[in-house]
Amino acid sequence: MKLKKILSAVISVSMISTIAMTGCGSSDSSSSGGGAEAKSGGDTASTSDSKSGGDESKSGGDENKPSGDAQEITVWAPEDITELTKQKIDEWLPTSDWAGQYTVTVSAMGEGDAATQMLTDVEAGADVFGFAQDQLARLVAAGALSAPGGIFLDDVNNNNDVGSIGAATLDGKVYAYPETSDNGFFLYYDKSVVSDPSTLEGILKQCGDAGKKFYMDLQSGWYNVAFFFATGAKCSYNYDTEGNVTGADCDYNSEAGLKAMQAMVKLAADPAYSEGDKSYAAQFDKNGGNAGAIVSGTWDSATVKDLLGDNYAAAKLPTFSVDGKDYQMSGFGGFKLVGVKPQTDSDKLTFCHALADFLTGEDMQMARFEANGWGPSNKNAQASDKVKADEALSALSQQLAFCTPQGQYPNAYWTLTEAFGTDITSGKYEKSADADLYKALEELEKGIKEAK
């Protein structure tokens, strides 16, 4: 029976979760349900009534299975997919091995707010919740995540792209279920201007020859990591459960950092490059716009497609060359994840993992794509004709294979990297020797490591 296999597979998960619950309190249905509704502040949607007293054969004969009224499970989902989530759970639950044992309440809660609420009070938080990948480390440290095991872990590893699995992984261990792969930046270009988008040097030449510009924001620590990470430099922060920075891993003052900075200085000095006013999509406008190619994300896809029409195209970021060696431009990858709160009841824990597995499966990811345009992390969904027909998502999917999942960065990081990028685009280092570049990188790295 499928359930027996699931219960067997999740034994290790139950043991880990029970340990993780130490100091977090129990997680019974009343505390979970009340906490979720009180903190969400949004409308709450319950699944249709379930029968009291679940079928013993469906529970695998678990002696600890509660009897009487069905237990309530709480799910937090962003407001724009709350109704869809409720609808799909309503369809799935009666056909599952837990029909009659659990009811599910879906409440509106954005990914950022969900992480904050869980960190504030794990016990009062939802049993299953969505969150952004940059909160993973803090949620793990707070004991707010039960790691998937057995066939659930197999589903994560076998069904999702590499970037999203990496986003759900901390210190080599998977702690959550990938839900999307749809936040990052890539290349949009005008096919009448750029015929070969594979190299940065080629794009700049093609744009220059056509009297057009290549737009990219070098004055942002979100975008200029495309060069630093490409050459092998690192920059990330560690946090405690209170949200305080405990350290930074940064080696920008290195040969890798130097090569990245050299590439940025070279780009900024090219006549075909433009920093612009950051409204890059509008620069494709035929009534005064002069863009041949821009670096942006899926949020600009509709605008760019409308302006370029038949000349609309998107691709992964190009390579760039330094001292005769080519580097693939990298960047930050943004992913949404679904987490399961630790439980003391092993059957309830198993159900929560099964629910999270369902909510992040291929069918559910396709439903969110079709209804809301969310980019799937599921490889089968990504390979579907509907998703592949979305040029922007296809380009982003290719680019995310070269990206690093974005962690949490303090405000000072963004200020420092903006100032660094502004110096580059202003031409400050255009004729500087390597020693001067190293000095700038030393100051940047020092500031990043001191940032709190």
C-alpha cells in the first residue's frame, strides 16, 4: 500500500522533527490553526467538511492516529494563489490516504510575512507555508522546518531543477520543497539588431553597429554579482535566528574579483553601453527608444514583447572575456519554497509532508503557471509546450543553471555595492592600473565584511 511506503520513508523525518521541536513547543491543531488565522489577517478558506474518524486501513493501522473529529491543518499561501490552493487541495484531499482524518485551512500570507511570523512564534505558525529562499537559514536555525526524507526527498531531488534544489539546501541537506524558479535576470534583445546573443563583446558590437545601446544596471549589488560570481568570487552572509549578521564570506579582493572588475570597467567604457534611468524595457520603444538588448527579468516580459513584436527575443546572459578566457555571466537566483513545520504527531507530520509534496508537484506548478504565470521549478513542467512557449521563462530557466540562490543581505551591502558600481559607470577606473583596482576591491570587501 502506498501509505505504508510513505510512513516507512518518513520515519527518519519524524525523528529529526521531534528533535527539532525541542524548545519550540508542541504543534497541535488548535495552536496551529489559531495562530495561522490570527496572524494572517486575511480571509480564511477551509476545505469541505471531512468525515469524522478516519479509516484505520488508510492510516496503516497507526495506534497513535487520533480518533473522532478530523484534525485541522493550516496552510499559508500568498493572496494571489489562495483560492487556487484551496481549490486544488479540495480536489486532492478526498482522494488521498488521509481522507476523513484531516481538514485543511488555507490562509492568505505572503512569503516574506510567513517567514517573519514563523520566526516570531514557530508553534503558532502554519503547518505548511510558502517562503522565499533567502529565509531558509534563519528558519532552519529557529527549528521551524522539518526536512523531507524518503520518497519526499526523492521527489525534490528527481523532479526539480538544480537551482531550486540548491535554494532548498543548507550545508548539504534539503530542508524544503521547491515551488518556483522564476526570479532572476537574463537577456532581452531585438532580433533585428542582435542576431547572436552568445557573447557580451558580440552584443556590444552588434548594438554599436546598429546605433543602439546595451543596457545593464552595474550600479546595483543585485546585478553586478553577474560578473563577480562568473569569475568564481564569493559573497554571502550568515545570520542568527534573531536576524543579526554573524559573519560574511567574501573574497572580492582576489584574482577572481579583479577579473570581474576589469570586465565591468571594460563594459562601462564601451560606447554601446548605457546605464540609463533603469527603465530599460521602455528603451525598446520605436518612438525614441534606442535599446538593442537589455538585462532584466520576467516582470518586463509583457512590455518588451509588446514593443518589439516579431523582433522579440530572450536568452540566457552571454559570456564575457578577460585575458583570453571566457566566463559565463552569473547572478542571483530567486526561488519560492514550501516548508513543513515540525510536529510531535508522526502521522500528522507525514500528512503535512504529503501535502507539501502535492502543493509543489508538477500538476500544481502547472496550475500556478497557467493561472498566475509563476515559473515552475519542476523539470517536467518546464519542458511542457506551454512553459517553453514563454520565451522569458525559458531564458530564465537556462540562466538559473549558472546562478547562485540569493541569501539574505544587510542594507549596508546594497549601499556599498551601489557606490562601487557608480564609481565604475562614472569612468573612475577606466585608465586605472590593477593595483588601483585591487585597492578598490580591498575597500569593498572590508566594508562588506563589516556590514551589519
